[in-house]
Amino acid sequence: MSKKSLVFLLIPFLLFSAAFSASADKKEERLWEDEIVYSLMVDRFNNGDNSNDEGVDLSDPANKFQGGDFRGIIQKLDYLKDMGFTTIMLSPVFKNEENGFHGEWVNDFYETDPHFGTVDELRELVNEAHNKDMKIMFEFVTTHVGQNHPWTKDPSKKDWFKTEAMDSDNKWLNGLPQLDLNNREVQRYLIDAAKWWIGETGVDGFSLSGIDQAPIEFWEDFSAAVKEQNDHFYLTGTASEGTEDLKKYQEAGIAGVVDSALTKPLRDSYSIIDVSSKSLMDVWEKNSAVYPDPQSLGALFDDRNSTRYTKDMVDKKQYPGARWKLALFYLYTQPEVPVVFYGTEIAVNGDLPPDNVPVMNFRADEELMEFIGRVGIIRQEQKALSRGDMELLYEKDGMLVFKREYEGETVVVAINNTTKDQTVVIPSEKIENDKELRGLFASDLVKSENGNYKIVVDREMMEVYKLADKAGYNVPFIFSIFAVFIVFGLFMYFAWKRGKKRNPYE
């Protein structure tokens, strides 16, 4: 056989290999609903640069800076990526007044706080995150400024403020000068500042608090302006507790409106065992009927303005490790974008601020971190979990089974938040007949038998299944393997024969 003949024999396999590699390398555009967000307070995360520690007092965490900075976050990017996080949400980075470690006492909208680092270092953080296929967002304050902001002493800016100060249970916010977001000059200033930060740092998004304090026309203009800078710029937002109709903000361009209606059911459903999860399904049914894009809503257990979710578990005398795993498993398999507050991975406890924002401890048990990483990978790999719809299949006293579907892909999630092992029989017509459910988390396998799927989950355990054809012999694959061996054997044989002709005495 000539070399030319061998080449023609190998061409189909080379083409197959090239096509496979090309399809594997082709990356689908990442949407906001594909993100997994880690929210952190810059000052309390990691101190990477001691040269900016002026005013740091480790003996007074309730009132003073603790040293966290942009350099410290850069040093921990791999730590966050290994846990599966794709977006990092920073607390406000603007220059603050003395002891404004939380970022709320804004003194200058065009400077970073020197305790955190420079604008150049923030740009470096963004670039380093992008190199790791991660995104950076930060909270863009729009509702207030610090008590001593230069505007408060400028008579020409008097109408930039409301007559009443901020009224909040949070001592960081209460009594602060409140911006009048109906004032067109204030609106233009904030929009210009937002565009400046995008241009200077390449940041990927903003989180906007108190979105219900501004007219909807402002958010339409704000959204249009930032998306002129970056088509894929992300906007998330929170509204005051009790706000009912958040649909208009999503329609105005704030896709990631935080689903405040979900937080209490989330906390109540998994802070204790043997509790119904029905309220979670009720929230989703309502959201899917109201919002134009319900998968883009943000779902969270706690943030820097609330008590820690671990406190609920401790107050109810529950072991936080098991409770957190069940809670996070639901958070990562439900439709909305998971937003995880820093310290969750070590089950940080704490009351209202500032008790809830301690300096991060990286020398903790890694079990929960590894768990977060595993479920994070599953969510990233299964588009049905980030983009799919949701259908309840079974719920009773904490045993929950639901289905997620997206473009022909189906996953089934089972969470057993009860004190007993549970068996649930799901009729095939609710999933699909003559298939099998392959466990992605605990490697369980459930085949359809007699028109049913029999799902068995141990107490306080969970599983997410991928619907697939029943396992059998993959004839095309087996044939291709044999063909490769045959071609290789022929090549070796003719090479040996050619060698014999050259040296007949061997």
C-alpha cells in the first residue's frame, strides 16, 4: 500500500477529529442568567496591599477599615473561580468619608477610596478577572451621598437634594443626605459618572440599590447610556422591602432585579428540617407569569444589609453544614441567578450590620467550599439549570422534585429536606417514557420501569439528574474504534513488509 493510499484512508478520521475539536472550541454567548455571583465587601475580604492601610484598626471592626482592597481580591481570583463563581460583585468603590469602610458615605463619584486602591488597580482587577473568564461588577450608589459631600455645602446644589434625609434601619444609611433623582441635573451627573467608570475600568456591570427611589424614565436613560458603552453591560437592582411591581424595572433595562419576594421563603424552607417547599414554587409561578425574563432575577439568602442566614439555623438549633448544603443546592438548581454573599462558604454567622460583615477567614474547613464548587460546575454545564423553565413534579413536607427544560434538554432535581429516606414515583408522562435519569451529583441512576421513574433520596441529601436515552451499545462509536485499529494495523503491516523487501536477510 502506498503512502498516498494511507493518507486517503486516514482523511475521514482526521476530518471527524477536526470537526469535533471545532465544535468543542465554539463557545456559546454567556448570558446574564448563566452567571453565578459572589458578592463581597471590599474592605472585609482580603488585604493584599499594606501600603494603603492608613486608618485601619483591627480592634474596631464595627467602625473602622480592616484593610481589604483590590489587590487582595486579585490574589483570590483563583479561589473564587475554583468554587465556580463567574461574576464578582463589589460593594461601592467610590471615595468615602472617614471610616466609610462600607462604601455608603460617598464623597467623590470620580475617585476610588484610597483604602481600596487606585482606579488603575481596579482596572487591573477587571483585566485579571477577564483573563480568567470572570466578570466584575460593583454597586453604583445613586440614592445618597456622605454627610460632608461638597454638594451639601454648595448653595447652587440645594435642589439636588430632597428635604428629608435617608430613613433606614441600617445605621450606615440612616440620616444621609438623599439625592433628588427627579432632578435632571442629578440624573445627567450620575449617568456621566457611570459612563466614565465603564470607560476607565472596563467593569462589566453595576448593582443599583433603591431603584424604586427614582422615576422609571431615569432608569431607561441610565440603561440606554451604559449599554451604548457596552452592549453586554449588566444592571442589577434592589428595591425597598414591600415593593410589589418590579416588572417595570426589568423592562427599563435592569435585567437582574433582585427577587426580594423569594428571600424569606428561601430562608424559611431550609433553615429547619421537615418544612414544606411549596412557597418556593408559588414564588416562581408568580414570577414566570409576570416578568418578561424571570430567569434574570437575582436570588439570594442574605447580603450586607441583613442578618446572616446561618443565624436562622443556629437560632433554630440546626447544624449549619447540612442546612447550607440543602439550601445552596436549591439556589443553584432553581431558575434565578444565584447571588452568594461572601463567607457563605464557611457558614459565617452574624446579626445585623456590622456584625454580619467580619473579615473573611480563609483558614476554614473546605467541605462546604468543595460542595459549592461541585454544584457550580453542574449549573454551568447544564443550560437547563440557568435558562430553562421549571415545573413542580412532587412536594411534601420538605421532599421536593422539580423539572427544568431548555431546548430539548431536561434535568430533574430532587431535594430531601426531611428526617427520613424518601421514595418518590414520578409517572413517565411527566418526564418522558423509556429513558433514564443519570445522577450528576451523587451518580445515581433511575431507569423508567412500567411507565414510572422511582427516585430514592436519603435523608438530608440531594441529586440532580440528566434525562438521557437508556444505556446500550453505541454501534457507530464501536465501529469507528475498530476502523482506527484496522487502519493502524494495515499501516504497520505494510511498513513491516516494505522493510522486509529492503532487508531480505532479517
